[in-house]
Amino acid sequence: MRAGALEGLPAGRPIRVEVEGATVVLVRVGDAVYACGETCAHKGGPLGEGRVTGTRLACPWHGWMYDVRTGECVFPGRGARVPSYAVTVEGGDVWLDLPA
Ligand code: FES
């Protein structure tokens, strides 16, 4: 599903998009785009309002950090993750591969 135009995605900050009823957070890192779920695995904080550092996205509520490439929480021992979605950038468009 098309999630938007690459040029509409600023680098270094998360963008929340609604695609087919799902809320997904897009993070642009250079010319690459990653996509993950919007709801923090800790207590449901809005990752779309989080802070991006490199490939890490920090939840605005208590600071849990996720690797946007995998959706895994990078804090040792947490064992938490958010969904991660495949992204394709083609012809300036960003396409998301969401599970059916
Ligand atoms: S709800 Fe995200 S860190 Fe607590």
C-alpha cells in the first residue's frame, strides 16, 4: 500500500500515517525509510510523537527506545518489540507491506 511520497518525509522525525485502518510510524534515515507500529510496548505511548536518533526511536512517555529497522526494544532485558513492516521506496513513493 502506498504510504506517501519520499520527499514528504522529513529525516529525523517520526511521521504517523494511517494505512488501511492501521496506524504506522514512518522514519526516514537518509534515503531509507523504516516503518513500525505506533503503540509503545511499555504502556502504550505514542511512538509517532517520539524522538529519532539515527535508527532509534524513543517513546515520548518514558524513553524506551526501539530500533526502527527491526522494531526491537534496544534496552537490554526488556524483550519487548513493536511490529516492524517492510518498506519499499520506488519512483519517489513509499510503499508499505502490511500483513493481511
Ligand atoms: S509508554 Fe513508552 S516508554 Fe513507557
